[in-house]
Amino acid sequence: MKPHRQAPAFTTIIALVGLSLSLLSAKHLDAQERVRAGYSGISGYQAPLWLGIDLGLFKKYGLTVEPILFRGGAESTHALSGNEIQFDVVSPQPHIAADLSGADIIIIGTYFDRHTYSVVARPGIRSPQDLRGKKVGVLSVVGLNQIVVATALRHWGMDDRSVTLVRSGGSRDRFTALQNGLIDATVLTGAFVERAKAAGLPVLLDLGDLEDAFPTVSIMTTRSFQSSKRFVVRSFLQGLGEAMYVFKNDPVLGKKTLSKWMRTQDTVLLDSAYNSYAPKISLPPYSQVAGIQIVVDDLANTRPDAKGKKAQEFVDEEILRELDKEGFFQRLQKTR
């Protein structure tokens, strides 16, 4: 009987030890759940990331996400490779280039798998042929803007050397440079296209009308981070996935977030940005292999180590498929 009388005390000790370990574990997990996510530009296609932060959707799945604005994909690629950020939400061209050099970066999803850009010109440029020998403003002579210009030129049957690419800053800077006649054309998206139209600037091509698949916005992390922090990657995809669903289906919340992060109250521009992006979001955000291959093949024009590479080598959507198989995306339609 004596041992029996001591059992409750022993059980209590075990329970207290277990509780202490649980608290220590929870504290440890909490420290691991703080991550940084990079994005580039404020044109609007970053809306799911912004909305997920505004509505606390990442916190719903156990993450505190700090958004970091970069001037371009090359800068954020360096940060991702160095673990200064744990996720990047942008076009993957510089990331694939870095991966070829051993950066360990993988694409874990793509939520814009079509072009969202338009080619806009200054007054006096009436047709694509008028661009021959002219200056086209881009964020960088490598990367998304450059691929958009190359795609447009191929569509028009023109050689890449038909125009001169000029570094002209972000969308706002390029729009201003175009208005001031410092460049002859540029690539713009969302609200900036509407601004260009209102200013009387000719839109030579909306690349969204083309059939080409293209990863305008992919979700990226590193293989090492996914391997060691699988639950964090899963949670990030859940928070971002729910934000995509809300953005696609709730114009009021969507435009509220766009207004905050794009720093504008212009309802015409907000309507344009929302209508440009919301319908084009792919959910679940699977990457189209054909679009990734376009990026790889473009790199092969200047990098021998990209020749013969297949898109699948740069994509790992195992966790995304896992969530889809479990019915996560289907449940969003019932719970929101």
C-alpha cells in the first residue's frame, strides 16, 4: 500500500518534468518561428504576402513574418542565400542563376504563372517597329524586366539587339523617366499601366494576352532551410495560401491592403491593380514547368552551366502537394 500511496507524488513529478520540457520546447519553437520574407517593388503583385501580414494569417499558422523590401531580385537572392531572409516572393530568374552557382535555392510554389507586364512607350512611338534603335528602361539588364522585353521582341519578330536596355529604377522611376522622355519605352504592370494610359502613353503590348507560361512571382526558400525547418515552410505556404484566397475573393480587403502598401488612395488605380492581379492568381500555387524552363533557357544564352538543365531541377513542391492532398485549399472555400 505504501508504494501505492507514493505513486501520485511520483506521477506529479513526472508531469511537472514533462510540463517543463514542453514549455522549454514551446519557447524554442517560438524562437524558430520568426522568419523574414523578401519582396521587390510595390506595384501590387506582392499583395498576398502583404495581406497575410495585415490579417494575421501567418500568425494563425504559427509564424511571425517580417517583410523586407528589396530593390530587385538580385539583392534578395543574395540575402536568401545568406539566410538573412528565409523566403523570397519574386520572379525566380536571379535565384535560378544563383542556384547554378551553388546557392541551394528552390522554388516551392508560383502564384503568378503568367506575364503581368505591358510594354508602354512615349508619345510618338506608334508601333513596335518604331522601337528599333531606341532605349527601353528596365530595373536590371538581367532578370524579370529583361525577359519581359525579350518575350515582347520575339512576339513582334524582332531581334534582342533591336533595342538598348537602360537601367532606369523601379516602376515609379521608370514611369517618370518615360513621361520625361528620358527613355523611349519600358515595362509596367498593374496601376502603373493605368497611369500610363491616363497620361496618353501608348501601350504596345499586354503580355498577359500571350499564351506563354511564365513565373512572374514564385515562392522560394533554400533546400537546407526546408530540410531543417519543414514545419516553418509548411506554415508559410498555409498563411500565404489563405491570403491568396482572400485576395482573390474579397475586393474590399484586397484593395485596402493595396492602398496601404502601395501608398495611394486613388480608387481608379486601386481598382486597376486589383483587377489586374486578383483573377490571375493560381491557387493552389503550382509552378508551370514550361514557364520555369523559359527562365532556364534564357539563362543558357549567357551561361554555359545552364545549358541542358531542366526546370524540375529547381523546383520542389512536395510540401505544397502535401497540403493540397490533405484538402487544405479546398477547406478554404468552406471556412472563409
